[in-house]
Amino acid sequence: MEVFTSRLTTTLLLMLTDKHRNTLARLASSGTPPLRELQRTRILLTMQKKTIVGLQRKINISHPAIYRCVGKTPAGGIQACLKDAYHSPQTPGISHAAITWAVSIACSKPKDRITSNIVF
């Protein structure tokens, strides 16, 4: 897979191998991936010697989205282009205190957690 740019605002040429093209075609024909992945798949499959404006009109996707998709491709390959990057500056995680609280709630009986005078 190679990306050639000729005046980036006018023409993009993406050279896909048959293996990549078959993978993208399978992904495009299945209905399970999220809409963003299907749009990116259509961008990669359609972008053979097309101008950005022509590509934008043919598949009805904005040109900033096309630039973002194509910009990810040389660095990380097809899979990096299809998937979203994680956006938060911190890694997601549950604190130890939250885990302890959830386990204590899950392991206790409901009548032990009742604080009012209602008895079940």
C-alpha cells in the first residue's frame, strides 16, 4: 500500500494490494461495522485517481474527513485508518476505591443495605 499525493488539494492516489482491496470489500459488504468505519472503507476503495472534490461528491463525505482518513493511512496502514484513536489524555480506569465499593455492593444482601425502616 502506497499513498501518492499530487498537489494534495486536487488528487490523491492510493495503491492498494489485492489483499487490502479484498479485506476492504468484505468489510464494506458486511453490515456489522460502525458507520464511521464503513465511510472510511468507502473512501479507501473509491479513491483511485480521483480528486478530493470528485470523491466528496461521489460518496457524500466531507473533505476534512477524507484528509483525516488518508493522513492516517501511511503511518499506521489500513487498520489505523479504519479505527478511531483514543481521545482522552488519561488512560481509562476504575479506581481501587470504586472497585472495592462495587464488590461490597454486589456481595451484600439487599436487606443489609437498607437504611430506612422498611423491611422486606
